[in-house]
Amino acid sequence: MIGKLAWKNLWFKPLNTVLSLVLLTASVAIISLLILLQEQFEKQFSSNIDGVDLVMGAQGSPLQLILSSVYHVDAPTGNIDYKEAEVWMKHPFVETAIPLAFGDNYRGFKIVGTTPDYIKKYTATISGGKVFEKNFEVVIGSEIAKKLNIKLGDKFFGTHGDAEEGDVHDEYAYVVVGIASPTGKVIDNLILCTVESVWEMHSGHDHGGETHSEDENPPHGKEGHVHVDGDEHDHEEHVHDENCNHDDEVSENPDHGEEGHVHEEGDEHEHVEEKEITAVLIKFKNKMGIISWPRMIAQNTKMQAALPAIEINRLFSLFGIGLQALQYLAYGIMFISGISIFIALYNRLKERKYEFALLRVSGASRIQLLALVLFESLLLCIVGFVFGTLIGRIVLMMISATTDEQFKMAFNPMTILWEKEGLLFLVTIFVGVIAAVIPAIKAYRLNISKTLANA
């Protein structure tokens, strides 16, 4: 009976009720969205740095290095020499060192050259197929398999760079030999292969043919040489040098690349192309490395060492300022909605006090009138909370679609955080109770005879 009467009273003035409901719904939606967003954002970022004490990479922004190498949401700071990095990777302090080599993507999903240890780091298993062993064999993340409908044995060509519209490397085809199990981490949206695959791909891309430009003139005496002024002088010097070389009994030939070196057969095998990687994920046996390595690497190499824990805490502090400001705004809107509910109930009580007096004459007790006013406010708050949580999840679903497309980071709108959302519900109920206290007390103290006499 009280519930039915309270519902009818709420819609006695629908505009006032709608205004209060909209304000309350908006505040609950914002707070609910921020709670879900912050909780899942921090959980994803924290889970992905498990097992990574330090990231070694090219000099630049430490935060950029962490975001690009651990979370794959930013451009890398550059490449580092593999031989130089390998010295640190084999240090006695190091428990695991996982090299990462970037450069290509397939339909927006990054292709990462690494080792099988990278799969173990994220506690992923191979749900189908096997781990990559040969060059251009790949293991794909579970999300990629689902979104692109890729199966074992499928072949595809990588695209150069991070952009989906880049140059296609059609000289080598990647073969899917394994599909990783879902983990809820970044590995779900990565394509993994050997580091050598990335090297071979870009070696073929950058140096794939010893063609000379039209402007290049072969040396004097070679096929295709075009004679120009001064050739005779060069020829005389060449003959003179040959005579000198035959006359002088020089047994020592300077090293390749040094001044005076005479090229001999087999020299090309002495030149080893430098191999580069993007970063190294390091986990220490001895935690002293966390303290000493950033300074040592910065002083002795052209690389930098970034600590994920420090950089992510800094990111959370920056991110938290914005979230806190939005939370203050949402609580401000909730406070305004509480004032709106109070005004609506107070005015309604003044306009309907004769009806309340008749209810008392009809047998309603003071407690029942008090409960009626409180129930009106609580009913409004409960409806606002339900609508607010639903709208907050709809907005989170829209945000998740955008972040999943751009950053390969998705949020689950169906997650229920009982503790935090339960606290939000209690705050909402508290606002409703506070807003109804004064009107409820006035209804409780209503003087029946005086009210009916004035009527």
C-alpha cells in the first residue's frame, strides 16, 4: 500500500521527478563508469608487468619505452644493437632476458620477434598447434584468432611499420603454427615469431638486390664503365700503384675497414651485418640489479634501462588526478540531485498536507506518514542507481570498442565490483535519506486539526 501510494506521489509533479532522476542517474553513471574503468585499467597494467623488473631499450622517454615494449600501445624509442644488449642479457644477475624485435604488423596487430619465454611470461599455453621454431612460423593470440578467424596452417604477409596501410612484405609469408590460450593480457593481441624472422624480413627488404642506380659509374676497367675526363690520370696512378705493390715486399695487410687495406677474396665474409632489436624484458635473480642497472647502463652504453613499476606508478598518479576530478564532479552532481529531491519532497508535502491530514483521519499513523515520505525518496534513489549503473556500463562498452580498435585494450562492462559498487549504492541511499529527513519529520509532526481547520 505504501509503495503504491509513494509511486503515485512521485509522479504528482512529473517534471520535478524527472529532473531529480536525471541528475541522480548522471552522477551514479559517472561514478560507476570511473570505478569500473580505474579498476580494470590498473588491473590490466599491473598484470602485464608481472615478471618484468627492468626494460632495456633505446634512449628516450622511459615511460614511452615501457608503454611500447610491455603494453604495445606506443611507438618504440628506437632500436639497440643486439650484441651490446646480449652482454647484459647474459649477466649473472639476470634470471630471464626476453628480446623483442618490432617492425611489422598484420591488419593492425603487431608482429613481435621474440623467444618462447615470452609466452611463458604471460602464463599462456598453446591451445592448438605448437610453439614457433623456424623462421616465419608464428603463434597468434587468442583475440586475433577470434577477430580475424585465423586457423592453424593459414598464411599471411606482414605490413611494414605500425600502420595497417604500409608496404606489404610479399617476399616472405608467415605460417600460423600455434594459437595461444586466452590470458586477458597483451599477448592475446600479438603475433609472435622468432627474432631471426624479423631480421631476415627486413634484411631482404632493405638490401634485397644489389642494383646500382643510373648515376653510379662502375670503376675503370669494369664492364659498363663510362669514360670521363681524368680517366687517363686515374689509369696511370692505378698502373703506378700496381708496380709499387709488386716491387714492395709488404707481407702485412691492414684489417678490413682500415686505411691501406687491400681487398682480397673472402673479405665479404668478414663483414657481419649488425643485428638490432627493439627492447629486452629482464627479470633479475638478484634485486640489486633494479637499483644499480639504470645508472650503469646509462653511463656505459647508448641504451637506457627503465623500471616498469616506477613508470606505471607515475602513469597511475597522472591518470588518477583526472579520475579524481571526475569523481568530485560526479559527487557534486549527486549532491545537487539530493537538493533537488529535498525541494521536490518539501514542496509536495506543502501542497498535499491536506491529503496527509485525511490519511491520518482515515487511520494512518505518524510512522506510516514518515515511512511514506522516506519511501518516496528511497524509491527515486533506487531507480536512479539502477539506471545509472546500466548507463555507465553502456558507456564503458562504447569506450572499450574504441580502445580495443586503437590500442588493443578491452574492458569488460559486465564486471561487478561488489565492494565499491555496494558502497556507491549506500551513498546513494544516504543521499535519499538525508534529502527526505526534513519533509518526513514535518509529515510526522503534522497537526491534523489545525491543517483541516485551515482547509
